Amino acid sequence: MLRLAAHAPHRRSRLSSNVRPPLTHFALSASKSHYLRLVVGVAAIAAPLLHCITDAMEWFQGGFSPLQLWLNYLAFLPMPWLLLGIYAVRAEELAPSALVGALLYGVAFTYFAHTTLFALQSQAPNYEALWQQLGFTYTVHGAAMVVGGLLFAWAALRSRALPRLAVWLFAAGLLVNLGLAMVPAPDILQTVGTAIRNAGIVGMGYALLFGSASREA
């Protein structure tokens, strides 16, 4: 009996050691998930807002400027990863088609970030001059942005993983961009579609930061 009593604490110690690692692993996973949601949520709000500011600067100035282009490049840096980040946070709820859409959208914005540096190097005075230099390649990536964004929006609407108003704004902005590209309208009007699209992304970022209560909005 003395031997059993002497060994009992050791058994409890071994049992406790077997229980702690899963709890620690769960806590680490929850911490990583919270950090990812925080980073993606902040980026999804900050980058589109900065993008809209640079569009307003372009409209006010009547064209590009070095400061406006550098700020635009700063806004574009996280853009290729925004939908991918949103997908990563809501991966359990979103269909694989959302991932395909996020990848297409990301490829498009990787190219658009490059065009900002190209505009700085070539000293293009405005969007029209930049488009004349890049032409077909720019149009192809614009199409990839629209197709990828709409595919992501369709998957998000079907799954209800994100606020419907935010997703509808995002999709509507893409459709405005597409419509204005197909009619003889001033290129500066594309900023209208961009502002609506960015408002949708900001709404998704807000939902990530403030949890499920915003998801059903």
C-alpha cells in the first residue's frame, strides 16, 4: 500500500503531462487565428482606403504625381493578398471556388502594383498615357481582376461567410469597372467603381475584426 501511495502522485503527474500539450496546442492555434484575423482585417481596411485617397489625389491634380504614385504603390502592396487572407480566415466556410477567385484577383493586383512603378519610371502623366503604353496586357489583367473578384463574391454569397452588403458592394464595384471599360466614358470615372469595390473590401475587413456579429449584416 505504501508503494502504491508513493507512486500515485507520479501517475497523476504523467496524466497531467499528457493533458497539457493538447491544451497548449489549442491555445497556440487560437492565438495564430486571432493574429491572422487581425492582420488581414486591418490590411483590408487600410489598403483600400489609401487606394481611394490616391484616386482622389489623381482626380484633384488632373493626373499622376510622384507622391500620388508612391502612395498608390504602398496601397497596392497588400492588395494581391487581401482576398487570399480573407479566404484563409474563413476557409472552413468558403468553397474552393473562392480560393480560385482570390488567386486570380491577386495575380491581377500583382501586375497593377508593377504598373505603378512603370508609371514612375516612364513619367506617365496620367492613366490614359499609361494605358496607351501597356494596352492589351493591362486589359487582360483587368479582366482577371473582374472574373476573380466576381468568382470570390459568388462563393461568399452562397456560403454567407461574409456580410452580404459588403460582398454585394464589392461585386457591384467590379461590374461598374467592367461596364465603364466597355463604353466611351472618361477613364477617371473608373474611380467610381473602384470606390464601391473598395468599400466592399473595407466591409469584409471590418467583419473580420469585429467577429460573427457583423457577418450577418
